[in-house]
Amino acid sequence: MGKNSDNQFISVSRLGIAFAAVLLFASTVCLPYEGQISFNGNKIYYELHEDAEGEFIVIVGDGPGLDSSYMKGVFNHGKSLRYDQLGSGMSQNLSSLDLTFQYYISELAALIYSLNIDSFHLIGHGFGGAVATGLALTNPPGLLSLVIVNPRLNYPAIDSALFEARVQELTKNLDKFELLFGNSSESEREYSIAKNLINMDTYNLFWGDDPTFINGKLRGFDLSCGLPDINVPVLVCAGLESFPGVIHTAIYQVGAFESEFVTFMNSGHFPMIEEAAAFKLIVEDFHRRVEEAVESNLRDEANCDLLSETPGERIFTLQDSERILDMQVGDDFTVMLPSNPGAGYFWRVESLEEDVLRLISDPFYEEPKEAGSGYDVFGFRVVGSGSSPVVFSFGSSWDIVPIKSCSMLVQVEEYFVEPLIIHASDLGKTFTVGLNEPIEVVLESTVSSSLNWRIALTTPGIVRQPKESETRVFEDSSGLAKKVEQVYYFEGMNYGEATLEFAYGSPWDDVPPEKTFEATLIVTEPFKEVFIVQDSDNGRAIEIETHQTLIIRLKKALSTDSGWKISSLDTKFQFIQNPYEAEYSEVSYSVFHLRPTEFGESLLEFYYSENASNDQPVGTFKIKIQTNETVDRSRVPLQ
């Protein structure tokens, strides 16, 4: 692209004329439609083109405060979305929201999620380049590439460039607005139309009202240091006559991991209009190469072994929405939903039937791969029979109404188990029960006294009371009470040991009880053929039985040279198959299948090596295993 010395760079006032011709042509190719999404009480305007073939192109215009219409019809090689940021164009801030840079990232994410755009290229221009970069740094699901055009990422550097311009003789009457949104090559700028396109209140809020330096919310803000953390290909574009200049913009390309840089020799700040044909050609070629690489990677990943075939693993994803899940009491399962907490978006459990299901851990976020997005992870345990819809909602702290939802129906076969009845004669005994099995503690009270039993201590995390206690009165033939029983109802809600203590005395007097009763409950896990050990089990002591297979699954880096190795194999264990590497849900693992050969205690130790030729450990994993003989798991009191 050579520079024509006779060419006068297009002024901002002429952009509307040039763009009108582009729009007229584009309107004959595909018909756009307009819409609005509700976000934090405001309506965000957007224009969507879906008739074209190819991936979505999401366009973030300059600003803040600039109407996005200047980007209308710029791309026609894919489906496209452009929108007006809040406080600009047709998206007015009617809620008096305190606008921040993080808000603009969340707003962009809200559009993408609300319109169900699953795969897309992201393009940001000027300040929109910072917003697009901010979203890319959160690794949003479906992001293919990032194109930033004359991006404004390092605002201290822009302030320095304004200072240098200010000290030059020809720019004593410096107006930073002209440098930011005009063409630095023109001696006289007609910028009144550009100012008509911009909401100056929003502009001043971020850039500041001083004409010579940045004195708004953008002062001191620098996003350029995050570019090495972007995990998709990046194309950096600069106009030769743009402000603060090509040298300033080229630094961004150096910082990005997988990046390219293009200079448009006949352009200032608006190469998508000043050199429309060349700009489209270059961006279209970049997108084509990215999509070819993605398709090739998908073919390679399709050949990977998946750990989802591991017995005992039950993991469900967004693709399982609306499914009916048949379960049994005692089953554990995991739900992994693609999330984006960096942009302020996450999943939450809206509802479930607590008599059927429990969350067995706090939900957590996992970003399993060096490149790609992450998941909100929920672990559940089936604790009762019946059915329970599990409803998840997706949104952010900005949303009044969730953007989308996901639901599954868990069905557990109805069954009847005779309750375990514990009497006063069982004082001090230990009982083994299964999850959700009913327990009745029956204690007799004196008929003629005001004394009664009360609960002194339980273990709430292990057992619960499904209903209130009751008093049974047994009468003789004359109608007089001859026996009074107080009945307390419990059931196991989690695995572990629980203590039940009761005190007998007057509820009104603060004196020691006349007598006490105590029993211990052990809520045991159902027998499983496979026991799975993972990273979080480091340092634990666990018990298994002789008929169980032990699978140890430890995360590793994607590099094929790195991985976990076993320090030495205890004689009480043997390999079922050789250790191997596998990938599941975009996580790479070292996997070990072991089987106990005798009873007793064992210590298994593993070490992590980053290089196959160097066994120098950089990390260790230890677990103590107690192997017990398989026993009859029917309920029996233990003395």
C-alpha cells in the first residue's frame, strides 16, 4: 500500500459521505435488523446482520460516547454485530448509572450472551480496542480472534504524546479531541460533524474536558500489559497518520502472544473507511486463516482420549440442558457450565429440591486450559428419592433479569427403607446407616412428672431432622396414660460420623439433667467399583476396599514432555494398565489405574517433571491409602 503524495486524507466531516456509499452497497447484499437488549435498566441498541455466511464479527466502535454508525456496513464477509455503547448513539444512560470501564466490558459480554453468539471474531477501534481487549483477556467462550484498529490501550503513553504535541510550535492551540478523532495530516480540520456524532458528556467523563491532556476516568489507565495473556490470534492495525502514531501502536503487537501488525499508508484514524477495500481484504484474510487453524485444531482434539469414559464419572454440561437424569440415592455428579467471571458473568443455582439433592461443595470457577474459556463447576449428591428440577441462571451483578438459564430434571427411583429405631437400651452404641435412611430415636418419659427429653447435641452437617419430634401417649383401658414416648426423626444427609445427644430434665430449671442418652451414627458411602483421586486430595488419608479400583488423575501442563510420575509403587498395589495421558473437558491429565493386592496401609507418592529427559521434580503429590477387606454393608449396630 503505497502513499500518494497528492492524496488529501479524508476528514472526519467527509466520513458520513463515504460511509453512505458503503451502506448503500451493503444494503443490497444483506438486510440488517435492529434491536435492543435490556441491561441494568437501560436499553442497549444494536444492529445485526445474519444473512451472510461465515462466523460472527462483533464490532466495538470508538468513544466512549461516539455513535457507532460510522462502522455500519464495514464488513460483509461474515455475520456482524455492531452496537452503541451506553451514553452514545441510541443507547442513552437513563438510569444515571455510574459508567466505568469494567461496565463497558460487561455490556459487550451481555450483548454476545443475550444474542446467543457462540463463535465470533472481535474487532475494536480506538477506545473500542481497549473494550475488546478487556473482554478478550477474560477468555470469553467462543472467541476466535481479536482485531484492534488504532487501539487506545496505554493512556499514560497517550498523555505523553499529547504533552510532546503541546510543546511543538505549530500546536500551541492544541485540541486533543481533534487529534483523537480527526486526521493529524490536515492543517485545518472540520470536526463539527464529528462532535455532533459524539455525546460530549460521556466523552468528557472518560477523556476529561481539558483540551490538552487526559483528566477523566481514563487518566493513568493502561491495558497494554495484559496483551501477552490473550490466548487467541491478534491483528493490530494502524493508520500511518493516526495519533499518537505507528511507533506507539506497534508496541502492542510486540506484547501480544500470537500477533500480526499492519500499517495503512494512506490512512489516519479511520482506515476502515479511508482504505476500505484494503482494510476489508486484510481483515478477511486474517479471519480466514484463523478459522482454518481452529478447524484443524478441532480435528486434532477429536482424536484425544476422554476421561469421561472413566467408570463412576458423571459430568453434565450446557449441552445436557432439558435432559432427564436418572440417578440413585448416593450418586454424585458434576455440572460444568461455560462462564466468564472476568467480564462479571457467572452461573448460580436458582432452585432445587433439597430433599432430593445437595450441593456438596461451594461452586467454583475452573479455567482448565492454557487457551480457552473456563467453567463454573457445581458438585451435587443425590440424598433422597423423587424428582428435582435443577435450575441454573446466568448473569452478572449488572443484570436485573438473568441473561439465560439451564435446567435438568433429576429423577430418583422411589424406594422404602424401614427406619432404624434406636431405644434407650442402645445407650453408647454406634450404628451404620446409608444416606437418606430414616432414623427414629424413641425415648420414654415418666408419665406423672413434668420432666422430658430434649436434644442436647447433633452434627448438622451429617444428619438433619426431616420433621418435628412428636410425643406418643399410650393409654390403659380406663383411658389413663400408662406410657409416654418422645420420638425424634433424623436422616443422614452427608457421609461421615454424627453424634446424637439427649438430656432428660425440666425445661424450666437451669440445672444439670437427671440423665442423658448418646448414640453415634456413621453415614457410609455406597460401595463403588471405582475410587477416583484428584489434585485436591493431596495429603489426605483415604480408605478403600479390596474390590475397588483406584484411579489417580492429576492435572498437567499441555506440553507433552511434562507430566506426573510415580516415585515407587508400594507392593500392596499393582498397575491395571500402564500410566497414560488423557484430556477431558479441555484439561490435560496424567492418569494411573491401580488395584490393591493386600490389606493394610500404603503411601503413594508422585512427582511432577517438566522435561522427559530430566527427572528433577518440581512438585509432589502424596496420599495415604488404607485398604480394608470388603464387608457386608447392611446396617448393624457396632459395640
